[in-house]
Amino acid sequence: MSVPADAVGQPKKAATAAWIGSALEYYDFFIYGSAAALIFPEIFFDKSDPATATLLSLATFGVAYAARPIGALFLGHFGDKVGRKKIMVFTLILMGLSTFLIGCLPTRDQVGTLAPVLLVLCRVLQGISAAGEQASANSMTLEHAPPNRRGFFTSFTLSGTQGGQLLATLAFIPIAALPEDQLLSWGWRIPFFLSIAVAVVGYVIRRKLEETPAFEQQTASEGVVKMPLAFLARNHWADVLRVIAGALIASVSTIFTVWALAYATSDSVGMSRSSMLWVGALANLVALGAIPVWATLSDRIGRRPVFLIGAAGSAVMMFVYLWAISTGNYPLTLVLGIVTFGVVYSAANGVWPAFYGEMFSTRVRLSGMAIGTQIGFAVAGFAVTFAAQIAGPDGSDWSAVAFFTAALCVPPVIAALTARETHSIPTEQLGERTPKPAAEREIVTA
């Protein structure tokens, strides 16, 4: 029996839609991070107290992560009831609109304290959107992928995220080079205005994608779960806890992207904005190649060992990277930044979409991934704020931040050590407590 050509091409279409959509959406999400570190303390908060202004600005970066669990509850629920495709389109449009509105906001000098309030509201909308984006894209690619290549295909979602972060960094490099008055008056708005293309391009790409066979089969045979969250709590609570713990690994990303950038460009170190933005850009460029390589390796040797390499290795490398920044040696910082974020962190970052998604059955995969990851990511988002507090009055205690980041890598290690290895389990049996042996599967499917 021949397989329709369109069915064969769906895994590639799903991976492409996930990559492009995630890249466009996380471009929006990460330009906020660059602006929060470099621009917003000057225009949205009290400039008379620079340290407090920076702390408050970084706190608004974390606000989106606090909103993510709320968004995950709603978007995860509806994603397991109405399908992955509709949630993917909705989240993309919401992110594009909320980011465009940030570019339209008045500054503190224009409307006073109303300015940061409006900034926080827009940031909350960004967080709600991001809550459903990765979980829906991961579910879509995993359920379309060939069983022996789920790691590779799901890694496209994270490659897209890194691509979006790269685009965001590249967009800010020429902006950061503007004269100070132009940068703070109108220059910072340009990357946010460009996000209007997100809604248009993302809609065109994603509306043509078919719903996953796994979800359609589940709907046709057993129907959707009326209350996905209740089913998840009864049958997958331990896996949700593992995903929450595993998702804390994202703290490495937020510390690297936001706090380290603010630290390196502070008066205590004195590196230029443009040079440090290039560290992030090149690290993300390397990550684009490293992520699918690590993911492919996980298809061969398993999810757990690859994830453990990334989690434990990141704990060590963050000490080395932050130390390099403290020396003021830019070439050393550049090389170690690329190794830390582009190579080592990519091991965990590239494999978690398959690792987490394979813990759950089709009935609650989107809910389980969304809720678990977004609670963990909420902690990771505020890791930047905590780092700013423990770095001392002048923000130069890099070793305290390194110890803090390493501590946040411990729960992901424990989560991986206690999880089941799932890379060789058939897609239709994922999430089952006792998967059928190979011989029994052949009889059933014959």
C-alpha cells in the first residue's frame, strides 16, 4: 500500500512551520530582552537611580514568564480539545500584535508612571502567547515525525527559537550603534515595529499545515478528553513535575541573554553594547547547527544522556563564561560564550522538545508540555531579577550569579535521572505506563 506523497511531506512541513513560526515569534520575545537590558532603564524608569531602574526593567522581562503558566492552562486545555494548528496560529498573531504595541508606547517623560504600567501589560500578552507557542509546535512536529527521528524533527522548534534570538540580536546591533539621543527617542522602536510582519508571515505559513494524524486518530477513535487538566493530574502528575524541574534549565538562557549582557556593558566591566550583542549573535548562530546534531544523537543513544550533558555542562560553563566577562577580555568572552551557549547548552535545549513531549500521551501532550514548561520557565524568567539582586550593589559579583545558575541546573539533572527513556517507544504508545513489547505490537498492527 503506497503512502500519499502529501503524508510523506507533512513531517517536513510541520518542522518548517515550527521553525519559521518560532523564529518569528521569539524574535519578538527576545528583542524585549535586549531592550530591557540596554534601553528600558533609561526611558521607562527613574533615571536618577540607575541600579534600581535596571532592576525594575529586568523584572518586567520576568513578568512574561509569570504570565506563562496562566496562558499554559488555557492554551494547553484548548490545544488538546481543538487541535494543535489553531493554537499555533493564535499564539503567533497575539505575539506580533503585543510586540508592535510596545513599539508604540509613550515613555516615562511623556506620561509618567503610566508608561511602565502599559509596558507590563504588553509584556503579559507576550508571555501568554509564548506559553502556547512551543508546546503546540512541539506537539505538532512530534506527532507528524517518523518514530525513529522524533528528536531531530522536534528540534526544529528550538532551532527556530535560537533563530529568532539571533534575528533579535542582529536587529539590535545597528540600533545600539545609533547616537544616544536617536537611540532613546525613536531608534529602539524600530525592531518592535517590524514585528507586524510576524502575524502576516506566520499566518500564511501555518494556516496551510494539516492537523496531526495522532490527534485526528485520537479524536476519531476515543474523542478528546473533556477535562485535559483533570486527566493530566490523575495520570501524569509525576511527569509534569519532571518537566517543571527540567525546564529550569532555561535559566541558563535568560542569565546568558539578559543578565550577562547588562553586566558586561556596566561600568564595572565596560564592554561595548555592540560587541556583546555579537557574542549572543555568534553563539546563537552556532546553536542553529548544534541543536539538530544533539537531537539526532538523542535519536540514537537516548534523550536522557544528551539532556544530562547539556544540564551538567551548562552549570560548569556558566562559571567560566561569567569569569571571562569579569576579566574584560573580549576575545576570551567571545569564545567561551559560543562554547557555553552555542554548544553545551544546546545539548539540553535541542533535546527537551522530544524528551518532554514523549512523557505524555496524545490526549494531554500539549497540556502537559505547556503547563510543565511554563511553570519552570516562569522561575527561569525571574532568575534574571534574582541575579541582579545577588550580584551586589554595583552588580559585579559574578561568582554569586554563577553559583545561583549552577544551583538551578540541579533539578533538571534530577529530572533526567528519574525519567523513563522514550526514544525507542512507538509514537502511539508514548505516555503509557507499560508499553507493549515489540512482538505484541507486530500482532496488533498486522
